[in-house]
Amino acid sequence: MSEGGQVRKGGSSQDEVDEVEQTTTETDETAKDLLDDVDELLDEIDDVLEENAEEFVRGYVQKGGQ
């Protein structure tokens, strides 16, 4: 008796290969879309940090100079 799942005899059919290739292509496209979204979000965060950092430094210099 075989343990651990199904046992297949023979090689993969062309339909199975095509399905795997299509799934891989869809996954690659989804990953690229997600990476683009992450890049945009990081750019926004960077912009906010630059603005807030300038304000923080201005406030710190003013308080330190008093």
C-alpha cells in the first residue's frame, strides 16, 4: 500500500503542462503587479518621511537653540 498521496503512472499530459505554464504566467503577472504597487507605496512613504524629517529637524534646531 502506498502512503503519502496519489500515485501516477506515466508522464504528464500536454494539457497538464499547458495548465502549469498558464498558472505560472498568471502568477508572474500578479507578482509584477504587486511589486509595482509596493514600489508606488514605498515612493509615497519616502515622500512623507522627507517632509516630516525636515519639520522634525526644524523643530529640534529651534528648541535646541533656545
